[in-house]
Amino acid sequence: MSTARHWHTASILANGSVLVTGGETSSGIVNSVESYNPLTGIWATTGSMNVGRYLHTASTLANGLVLVTGGYNSTSYFNSAELYNPSTGAWTMTGSMSVARYYHTASTLTNGLVLITGGQNSASVLSDAELYHSSTGTWSTAGNLSVARYLHAAAILANGSVLVTGGKKDGAYLDSTEFCNPSTGIWTITGSMNVGRYLHTASTLVNGLVLVAGGQGNGTSYLNGAELYNPSTGAWTMTGNMSIGRYCHTASTLPNGQVLVTGGYNNGYLNSAELYNPETGTWTLTGSMDVARRYHTTSTLANGEILVTGGSNSGGYLNSAELY
């Protein structure tokens, strides 16, 4: 990439390119944006966001635009949102969220709306949720989580509901989970995880279960444990452990149904990667990345390859990218 960065976002565009936005760099928080063309392997800069931000979210909409929401720039928390048009390379401001937030989640629903949940700002940890309507560029309320949380994870279930897991609130590591029915905006508490955790990953498997892996919990513990959520029963069961505890890692579902976990941190920056096999419930180490990194992104390309971008390690911010 042209800019070394971490805590940025990466979104797959309709043409298969990957759009990277914002993040933190050695010179501060940036509004710069660049895209990767998988056919040529070339990065190109494109239009900059109106606001430099990191710890924001980015969602590809059904109309092909990319929606960026919230974030932080070291002095201000944002409720603003903006849209990227791949046809013009330009950004335009759209309706603002009701509350400024970062460390929130964004989930693109089957009906095309985007659900934003939780997060934090200077005033508090947030329990509210809201929906973005791309047809009007406006937001509507989507109920309240039973527990305010940030640094949590969200996964879309087969029935279209959004499952929110774990996170942090007032120094506590949360094991609670709940799901939202987007058609009603009602949140329902479901089974608690066996372990409270934050900065973990949540992946919906082809069999409909949700795999939660790693994160930080129990004070300073880096977790290697993984567990599975069954939407039919609302229960969590432990599954095989990763070879090493990690947080600030990424998880990508491969075309063969396995889940690839990359990098992260555990008393040091990790370049290791491992695969979860849903059929056996076990993890297997696979090839390591060339560069150890955390706060990076991973994107599943149309050809099935996984693109890893940026992040940071003991050497600073990274502009490198690699393919699995």
C-alpha cells in the first residue's frame, strides 16, 4: 500500500477490488483511501474521505457504494457517515448516526440495510443500535442491546438475525450474547459464552453455527479457546483450541468452509496462521505470514484467495500486503 496503517477497514467492491480506508499512521489519523486490483496486483490511491478516522466501520451496500460510519481521530468521536462511489472515486457525506461511536460493529443485512451496534464515545459505553437506509440516506433506531458493550463481535445468522457476542464494559469482559431480529428491531438475550472475551472473532459457518475464537479475557489472558453457538438451541459448546492464544487477529471463511485465523498478539506479535475444520472441530497450523501483524484486515477475494493488509508490529505501522 502507499500508506502504512493499522485499525483501517477493507471492503470488497462489486468489481472485485478491495477498498482500504483511513486508519492510524506514524503521522496520525488519515483520511486517505486506496484500492487493490486482484487482477493486476496493483494498489492505486483514490478519493480521500471528508474526515480522517480510525476504529470506524465500512460496509459495501447493495447499490455498490461503500458506507463508512463513526470512528475517532484522537480528539473527536464521530457520528458522521459518508459514502464512496467506485464509479467516480468520490466521497459524499450522508445522514449522521444519532450517536458518535467507535469500536462498534456494522452488519449488512439481507434486506440491504446496515445495522450498527454498540461502541463507545467520550460519554459512555453504548447499548443502542441503529439502521442505515441506503434508499433515503437516513438512520432509524433499532432497539437497545440488553448490555452496553464495545470491542464486541457480530455475526449474521442463517435466518438473517444478527448475533452480538462478548465485548467489554466498565472493565468487565463480557460472556453475554444477544441477537436482533431486523424485521422487528427486538433484541433477545440468548445463551452466554463459556468464557468472557473481547477483541475476538465471530464467523458464521456453512452449517449455520457461529464460531467464536480467541480474544482477551480473564484480566491479561490471551485466549486460545474457541466455542460454537447453535441458533437452534441458543447454547454454546467449547470446540478445539487454537495452537496459541491470540487477540486482535482476523478470521476469514474459506470457500471450502474452513476458517482461517491470522496473526494477532500474545506477549508478542504473531505471524502464525491456522485453520479450523468444522467437520472435525479441530485446528491445524498452516503457512505463516511473511510479516507478524495485528490490527490488520483480511478480505476474501473472488478467486478464493485471502488478502491481508497493513497492521502493525514492533517495527511500527505496516504498508505490506500478502495473499494466502
